[in-house]
Amino acid sequence: MLNDVDKLLQDVIAEAKALKIPVSDMISPKVIINGRAIARFGCCIKKGDRYTIELSDKLLTASEESCRQTLAHEILHTCYGCKNHGAKWKNYASMMNAAFGYN
């Protein structure tokens, strides 16, 4: 499933870029799987100018849709001004939701 998650990440990044959402070009192509995450399904970690997306190992047995939604949520945090869930992030999330059926 790990290779599938990495491919899903690239697919979701491509979806965002197709909508002209300015996600970073500095996202690691490898998703980190966190076996200790209890309260969250994913997170976006910034180190320097690079971003890493981390997913809970619980998503490895979830539906592809759940993985895609979580990846979409996290990559939107790589957009300038979207570190939190402010108006800009919500606008981009709304665009992704409308175009691809995410929640």
C-alpha cells in the first residue's frame, strides 16, 4: 500500500495544480507513515523550504477516498498563507471538494 499512497499523493497534487491551486513544488514524493498517530489522520511538516506529508497507519486499511481526502487536506497546507485553516485554505478546500467530491 505504501507505493500506492505515494502515487495517490502525486495524483492529488496533480488535481490541485489542474485547478490552479498554488501547492508547493517542494513536497517530498514519499509519504511518511506514522504508526503512533492517535488523534489525527495526517499532517504536513515543513523543514526549511521542503514539505513532507505524514499519514496515520490507520489510513492504510481505509478506503482510497479517505486517503485522497486526507492527502488533499495536507497538501493545501503547502500553499502560501495556508498553514492554518483560514479563509484562503478554506477556499482552496472548497475548490477541491467541488471538483473531486472531497469532504
